[in-house]
Amino acid sequence: MSNMTIEDRISRIHRIAIQDQDLSMSPRVVRTMAKNQDRAAMDEDSAAVAGGSIISFVGDLSRQTKATRRHNSTLFAQLAANANYNRQDDMTKWHEYYGSVLEQLGWTMRSFKLARVNDSDVTSIGSVDKLLLSFAEKYFTGGEVALFRSTIDPLKRTENASAVKGFESSAKSFNKANFQVGVVSNAVDNAVFKIGAYAFETDRTLDEVLFFKTSQNVFFYADNQTMVLNGQIYGVIRQTVLDKLGENANNFIDVEI
């Protein structure tokens, strides 16, 4: 993908089919957008839900870099993968397509390879949120772990009910879930995304994802990697992505952290 010309990338973006999101929570989105812009302007840490992804942003990111991750490339890649494969029932092909679209948008990365987590580890930890934090402690820096924790823990609060609802509407179906979480930071002019891709299946109907109890009969899969966005490439194709997303570009929900 690195040898693709800008013209090739733009042509491919035009040809990619996407599955529109449910915009029923648009009023909430409009209200939170202004607040998030204020947080970005003040260089504060922030977080948001975009489809089935929960993303934390280190405060020194520019407003445009945060927007790039929030309602541009991450959401675009998810909606493209959703249009081609069932997110929950065909997670391997879904992640293959999701990754290929991210590469076309200028991300340097490897293919996603979700591996099954040891059953005893899943059971002993007790819940999905605690399992995610255990992965964060392995792959993130101390400051990134603190930011990640400050994103996940507040999702238990009432003021973040819309964010949780929006996330779970994309992430789960019946007894399966497929979602991504991570932290975005800055490296010169490029965004660095430490992403965790996760999926799990159980013998029960899921009424929640993040705080689901993993006491028994839960098969959990995980992959973690660091992706780097080529800011020069994305700066040229960004408007094409926005045009393709249309109203979907506004369908994100801030997390009150």
C-alpha cells in the first residue's frame, strides 16, 4: 500500500462501499461536538466513541489530528468493513478488510491477527473492562494507561449512557462482540494509534460489552499493535474521506472523562 499514489488512494476511496450508521442520537452529537472542540483547544486529554471504537486522545494532539481519528479514518474503515462482512459473525475477514482500508488512508500497520486469550486468564480477571486494562498495562506507557483508565471507568456513569449505548449498538450482536479501543498520541506531524482489537463470544445473550462478567464460558480474542498515520498523505485525501462519509462524519459521541 505504501507505493500507492495519491490518485490511486482517492480512486479507491470513491469505490469503497460503506454502511451508514444509525444517526438517531444526532442531537447528543451536536451538543458534545462544541465541548470537545473546547477541550481540544485547551490541549486537554479527551475521549470519544466512533462506531464500535472507544478512543482516548492525548492532550497535545491538534484538533485536526483528533478529528482525523474520531470521525474520519477509524469510522470510515469500520463502516467499509461493515458493508462487506458481518462484524460479529466473520471477525477475521472483517478485521482484514478494516485494516486494508486503514492502510489505503495512510496508516502504516501490520495485519490484525486476533488470538484466543487463555481461558483461565479471562475467567480470573472477572470482567471485560478489567481485561482491557490488563492489556493496556502491557502495551501502553504509564501516562497512557492512566488516560485509558480515565476513559473506561467513567463509562459506568449516567452522563455517559449515550456513549455506551452508541458503542454497544455497533460492537455487539446477540452473544458476540467485536470492538476496538486505544490511545492516540502525536509524533512530529503524524498520529500514533496504540490500538487493541478485541472480540468475544459467550453462551449468553449480551446485555452489555465493557462490563460484561467473564466468570464462565467466554471465549476472548485479542490483538494489539501500534499504527502510525502519514500526515502528509492523509492531509491530501482527508476531504475525500469526509465527502464519502457524509452525515456519518458527525456521528460520534464524546466521553465525559
